[in-house]
Amino acid sequence: MKISLHSIPLWSRAYSVYNDDDQASVLLYPELLLSPLNKSIVIKTSDSSDVVSVGEYKVKTSLSSTLQSIFDKYGDITSESKLQSLSTRTYHLETLAKVVIELQSTPLHRLSESRAGEILAIVKDIETAKIRAGWLRSTLEDVVEATRFIKKRDTVVMDKEACEQGLLLAKQEMEISMKKLAEKEKEMNEFRERLMKTTGKLGSLEMKRTCLDKRFVFLTSKVEKFHGQSVFKDIL
């Protein structure tokens, strides 16, 4: 059940109704809490069958293993907290566990910059209650920066792929052009050889023609003086 957000205090100021003197306390009345994860008011009731103990805190079973892991690694992160209410500290710890679970189950490329910034704000609010969450905040600051640049990186990746494809096509085109050029150069070399042979043949023929012309003139001079006349005309 969700209720409008208007005129509701910040989630960090919301309080649940517990009997803090009783370690096995349960919710006496429906609890009105502003969920920092979905920015909406959520009506919650306690179900003792869904609650387990993590240290002095009674938390939801679905969050207990994550919270226990946090305590195992970082100790009691609420030891310096100024919050007097056990239920309020429990709420903050459950919120922190939810944040951790969300981050563990969400790939970076599916985490928007706005959502990452929202989670970072939640963790900072938890820190204002003197709950040690700096270990998560420092990581989240890097995550926020990463989400800010991931789209730009994806654009660069696409541009790089297009560039690589262009380079591949250009190389293929160059190889084809070089092959054609080699073929043309081979044809030109063959043409030059044929031209040189033809030129040599032409020179030889011109020299032969010149020699034949000279011989023809010589022979003609020897024959024409007898043209149309009897060879023995002037003998007697």
C-alpha cells in the first residue's frame, strides 16, 4: 500500500513504534515509513516469523545474511551512533542492507546515474546518524562517477568499432588497388618491352630500306642507259 509523499518528513526522521525495553519486541501498530529505496511511503507490519536476530538487532530474514556479513567485516557499525531507539537503528541497518543487496544484484550498465546518486545520498544520510558506512560511501562515489561516464564510454566504443570497420575496409580497398597497380605495372612493362622490340624492328627496317634505296638507285643507273634500246646498237 502506498501513500502520497506530500507533507511527509524525511525518511531518516521516521520512527517505528516498538517497545525498546523488550528484546523480542514486535510492532504494536502499523508503521509509517518513507522508504529511501523507492521514494514512497510504505505501510509495514512486523511478522515475527520473518524476523531473525543479528546481534542485538531483529531484522528481516531476507536481509540478515547481508547484515551479518557487514558486521563480520566491519564490526558493529552502530557502536558510535547517537540514535537511542533500537528500532530506528534497526531501520537504518535494514536500509543499508537493502542498498548493498541492490548494488550486488545490479550490473553497472543497468544502474542509472540518478539512481546511483540517490543511493549515495541514502548512505550519507545514514552516516549522519553516526553509523559507519564510509566503506560503502567511498565505493559509491566511484560508482556514481562510473555511471556518469559509462554512456560516453559506450559511445566511444561504438565510434571505435566504426573506425576499426573503416580501417578494415580501407585496407581491403588498398590491397585491391595495389594488386591492380601491380597488374597495370606488369602490363606497362610488357608494353614497354613490346615497344622497344617494335622500335628496334622499325630501326632495322628503316636501315634496310635505306640500303635498298641506295642499291636501287645504283642498279637503276646501270640499267636505264640501255632503256628501250638494243644492247648491240653501237657495237658496229
